[in-house]
Amino acid sequence: EGAQLNANTTASKAMYASASQHLAGGVSSSYQLRDPWPIYIDRGHQQTIIDVDGNEYIDFHNGYGSMVQGHANPAIGEAVAARFPLGTHFGMATEDSSIVASELAERWGLAKWRFTNSGSESTMDAIRIARAYTGRDTIMKIFGSYHGHHDAVMVSIGVEYDKIGPREHPASLAYGGGIPQAIVDLTIPVHFNDAETMEKRIVELEAEGRKPACVIMEAVMMNLGVVLPEPGYLEAVREITRKHGIVLIFDEVKTGLTIAAGGATERFGVKPDLVTLAKALGGGLPAGAVGGTEEVMRVVEDHTVYQVGTYSGNPLSMAAARASLEKVLVPSAYEHLNHLNERLLAGCQNVIDKYGLPGYSVGIGAKGCVTFSPTKIIDYPSFKENQDVELSELAWLWNMNRGIYMTPGREEEWTLSVTHQDADVDRYIEVFDEMAAAITK
Ligand code: PMP
């Protein structure tokens, strides 16, 4: 189809031109960009969004995986509407923050929590807590994983295949400009699904006098499509970090509240020392959290670490989070999400098998994707080496032109919401089948 966005997006095009006059690049986050111009959204209801041209889409982007509750969820709307006339910001705690903290403590089995406004703030604070707790500067992350936009973690993501470096010593590379080399050098990447090399690297760093304060990782990588942990991998990482006295941080900004009520921690039964949340926590309002064990979080309680923020624990966000946890993201929600995702994953896999496409479907909880690759992706190098970029791009365009809304980046997965129904995932499968038929005929 000439591989272009050919839905009618003339109003978005015009809005891009006028927005670009004073809004840098026409958007508020570079991740909202997309060639030839970004699509501007007018409104959303449940699983549907409508852009400024009036195009209607089934939303599989869901605000970068935040809107598991569906758009304009009435339970959240009522909580926010009830809070507004009582005041929305005091820079002081409200009761809802205490109730949300105890619910998260119960779900994650971690005793102590603090709130932030985003995933980036959560990972920034978690890393600072780990550094203060251990008295060390170096940190370890997974090569290719995204943990937000602060300096310490804007390292070794989006790297070209030939720049990755040797398996035992992958390169620490800044992701974009403005990140001091001195900070980059403190962040040591290792590859996902390879606990053995992780431990070797830790031992080397120990010998050099720069043992890491923490390992920060997603239990399921969610920015290369979806990359599941191999059996035993998370357990091995837990064992290694415990043995070497390194704080294990599960960044559950994406996995938390989408793959189970208690995130990856519950789903895989491996407990980290610190957890970071954001995205789905606020039900569409900005909210993030850091949770941890009594022992590690003591550095916050004894004022060694200033975990602060004018808007942290904002009353509107906390009212939304409380309503979401109490009324929406309850056990039955995960049954529904699992059911839908199984149906969607199986349907996509059928299409792949029927037409012999190079790829596979993979997912967990509300998250999944079709990965176009002849072999299974297990880490960043295998992704860069094998992902069929053209086919991935084509699938994105094909979906967008047929009312299936996807994130602007083709590496991103789908996120289902509690408001999606069988008919929505069946439509996805139908559109995918049409694409497979068109490209293989
Ligand atoms: N951690 C992970 C795993 C993420 O996916 C993201 C955002 N995509 C972040 C942190 C950063 O969150 P935010 O954009 O809210 O700062």
C-alpha cells in the first residue's frame, strides 16, 4: 500500500504546523513524534480513542501502557470529581496516600512506600536510595532497557548492533546529548537473560573497587516488544545480588499493575529489594511510586536520602490511584486481561503459522506483541540482529490505517485494558490476517 500513513490526518497535520510554532517539535515528549507528523488526540472512551480528524481507533497503545483501566473510567472519574472541590494540592499528605501505600505494600509484600509523579522520578529515587544504602556510586542495568529520562539510566539504549560491544563487556553509551560522560561511566550494562555473565561482571567490578550499588531491571523487558525471562533467570539474579550485597530493583513501571495485581513480583514470585511503579498506578493521572523493604527504605526514613517533590502524593493522583486499586484493578480485572491476551496471542500466532511469517506472538498479562524475527529474541543483541525492521514498520502502518492504534515506536508492545472485549482483539487478528494475506500473495 505504498507503506505510508494514509488515513485522513489533515487536521493533525495542520495542528502540527501551528503547535510547532511554540511547542518545541509540536509535542510535549519526543516519544510522541512520528513521521510525517504526530497524530493529535481529541478524546477517549473506554477502549476507543478519536483523533482531531475524527478517526476512531481501538486503542492498543493505551498511553504507553498506562490506561489499563480504559479511558474515562467512571470509578476514577468519580473519585477525581469528588476530590476536586476539596482542593487538589497542598504539598502535604492526604489520607488517600496512606491507603494507597498500604494497598501496594500488601500487593508487593514490601513494607515501605513513597510517591512520585512519574516513572523517571521513581527510578531516579530508587537508584539514589540504593546508592545511599550501599555507599557505592556504580550501578548496573540491562543493556537496551529503558528506565526513564534521567542521566543515570539514559545509557546503552537504542544502540546500533555494531556498537553494542563484546558480550562480557557491553558498551556504556549515552542515549542522546546532554548526559555527562562521568555519569555514563558509572552505569554498567549487562545483557538480559544471562545471569552467569552478570555475576562475572560483578566480580570484576568488585576487584576494581567499583561494586555496583544496585541492579536495576525489568523482570520482563518491555521495550523490545516483550522479552520474557528464561526459566530460572530472575531467581539467579536474586541469588547473585543477595550474595554480593547488591540492591535489586525491579522497575515495574510497565509490568506493575498490568501483568498481575502485584506485578512481576507476584507473577514470578521473586522479591526485589526495591520496586518502582508509575504509568497504570495513576489511572491516567501522573503518579509514581518507590516501594522497598523496611531495611533499605530506612535511608529515607532516617533522612539520609531526601526523597522529595512538591507534587508527590498529589491528592488528585492519589484519589485516582485509590479508586483504581479498590474498584478497577481487582483480581477479576486480571482474569479478563489474561483471557483477552491469550485470545489475541493465539489468534496472531495462528496467522503467523497460516502464512509462514517470520515471527511469533509473545505476551503476558495485559501486554503482548507480534515479534517479527526468524528466531526468538532473548536480549538486546538478538533483537538488533534479528528484528525484521521493515515488516515491523509495515505492520504498524497497516494497523494505524485500519483503526488499530499502536504506540509511535515499533518496538513497543500492545496494552489491553479492562474495557477491551473479545470483538476488539478479534478485529486486531482480522487486520493482521489481511496484512499477512497481502504480503504473502
Ligand atoms: N521505566 C520503564 C520500564 C518505562 O517503560 C518507563 C517509560 N516508558 C519509565 C521507567 C519512565 O517513566 P516515565 O515516562 O513516566 O518517566
